[in-house]
Amino acid sequence: MIKAFTDIFKIPELKRRILITFGILAAFRVGAAIPIPGVNPEALKALFETHRNTLLGFLDMFSGGAMSKLSIFSLGIMPYINASIIMSLLQGAHVIPYLDHLSKEGEFGRKKITQITRYATVLLATVQSFGLTIMVSKMPIPGGLQVIDNPTIGFFIITVITLVTGTMFVMWLGEQITEFGIGNGISLIIFAGIVDRLPAAIKDFFRLFRMQEISLLASLLLIGLVLFVTGMVVWVETAQRKIPIQYAKRIVGRKMYGGANTFLPLKVDQAGVIAVIFAISVLTAPLTVMQFLPNTALVEKISSFWTRGSILYELLYAILIIFFCYFYNSIIINPVDLSENMKKWGGFIPGIRPGEQTAKYIERIIARITLIGALFVVCVAILPDLLRSWFNAPFFFGGTSLLIVVGVALDTIGQVESHMIMRHYEGFMKQGRIKGRWFNIK
């Protein structure tokens, strides 16, 4: 393992990409600590302490604590993710023919769709920043404190412009990581925000143990549970269903091709982190609307149900995760294209007729393994919330955070390893020592 880390810095391109990634993430964390002028930090801290276990506290976790400081990066990357979801749903549902036409235009169409997504990000960021500013200025705070002492029209305008600009800058940082760094930039920005709060969570845990609010047995059980769930997440994230494929022998000129046996690897949790992030983004939509009417009776009644740990919230959360797992797989994997490509090159699945029957077989396998992966993600995502709500369990690093951290870390390590193997260096996972697992589902 140590040799693998030292080999990273022997590859100039990989070294440059990693340094660029760390530099951009450092710039993001600096921006997340710069507050907007005219805000009372003590009142803001009291507000988020009161709503720690609500959806507002959840969003603060995704922004890396930027929202609880009302910094220039308070909205984080969520408006861009929401815009991307809307564009994906419109393309998948074939609502707008123009988008369907662009999706088939190759590189030009992809650039045009990206441009439209950015415009949608500006619009959503404007609405969310205006709602957030109204919310923090009107929400009641224990002790009679005020987050904004003098909320003038000029303050609202400057704050909205600052928050929208911050969101667009964060989006640009993520794109730079994806293009010039290593890993997925958007996911790594969310990853950095979550990991930044991990030392504080560990410190709080030991503080409770030192104050004897948590017994030794409960502490050991909690640590063991976290390690077990982490191991299970790693196992499922790397799990594959390998469909055997045989290629018939072909004679081209004087040479014989084919005759090889290989397999089609299908990940059990193909959507993984994406489904969780999409589900959270949809859950934040009602919060954006409620921000404009923070003190009304209807909003207070809805907020009582829209709290982490409540049955309604967790049920919707689970349904959205399962939906986005299937939706993402339907976009990424096309069984018809897979079967046609196999048939074109003389490949077939033993016992399955090439063509339509192969496509149906692959589609059936994808549906089954997607259900297994989606149910596992749901269990990991909602279990800590339920234990915290029902049994007052001291979970500081929830299941959703764990899924995102592990998923992004595995993806980034996989990209680093690909760069190393391409240049004849040994990766982090030696072949023959650690192998991907798979479920034998027929």
C-alpha cells in the first residue's frame, strides 16, 4: 500500500491531477468559511442547533457547514444537481422534443444541454437564495436573537447575488476537477464537505463517552456497527453480477477470430451515490417553497412531518432512492444496445437466443440486481435516522454520509488505479488478492 502511494508521485500527469484536485478542494473550503456581511453568527448558530435533525441540518451537512455560517457558498452545488435532475427527467420522459433531438447530436448536443443546465442552475439558485435569505431573517430563534439586524432591500439584493455567484463558482470548480483533476468534481465537493465534519463528530462522540452519557458497552457496539456497515457498503459497491458471454469463431481472410469466453459485468449498485444525492435534492424542493412563508401555520404543520426520522419523510426518502436507482440504470444501461453489439461481434449468452431474447434476459437481470442494490441503499440511508429518532442513538456520521463518502472514495481510487495500471504501475488492489464479489442471480 505504501509503495502504491509513492508510485503516484512518480507519474507526472497523475501527480499534477491530484495536486490540482486538492488545490481546488482547498479553495472550496476557504470559500465555505467566508460569511456574508451583516449576519449575526451567534443567532445563526442557535438557529441551526435548533434544526440540527431537520432537513435544514441535512442540507448544512451537504454544504460542509457553509449554510450554518451563511457563507458565500451556502447553497453549495445543490442547485446544479437539481437542474441536472430536471434535465435528465425531461430527456427520459421525452417531454420536450428539442432536448431529445439534442441528446442525439453527439458532442454538440451534449454541450448545448450543458449550457441549458447552467441557465437552469442560475434560475434555481436565485429562487433558493432568495428563499434562504427570507427564512433566516424571519425564523424564530430561542433567546429572541435576530440573524439579520437590519434586513433592508439592499441587503437582500447583495445576498442573493452573492449566493448565486458562489453557486456558479462552486459548479465551475467541480467542472475543473472533472476535466483537469481526478475523480468526479461534483461528488468530490460534496465528499469534502462531509469529511470536513468527521473530526468534530468523533470529538463529540468521545466527549459524550468521557461525560458518561454513553456507556462503554454502547460505545463498542456503536463502533462495531459503524465498521460493519462500512464493510457492507464497500462490499455492495464493488459487487457485480457477471453474465457469461461466448464469442463464436470467425474466419476473416486467413485469420481466425473469436472463440473466447468472457463476461458482462453488471454492478449491483450501479446508481449508488447518484440516487441518494438525487433523492435528497427532490426532498429539498418543499423546503425551498416553505422558506418564503416561514411563520405560517401550514408551514409549521408540514415541517412537523418533514423531519428526519418521521415516517412520512423516511418513506418518501426510500421511494425516491428506489426510483432514482431504476431511473439512473435505465439511462446508463441499454439492454437492446448491449444485445445488438454482442450479436454484431458474434457473441451470445449460453442458453439464450441472440437478439430480442438476450435483451429481455439482460433487462430481467438488471431489474433484479437493481432492486437488491436499491433496498440495501435504503436500509443504510434511513436506519441511522430511525435509530436517532426512536432510540436517541448518538449517530454523528449518518448512513447517507457513509454511502456518499465510500462511493466517492471507491470511484476516485478506481480512477487513480486506472492511471497507474496504464503506466505499468501496481495499483492499490493487487490482482488475485482482492477480487470483486458478485451475486449469482438467474
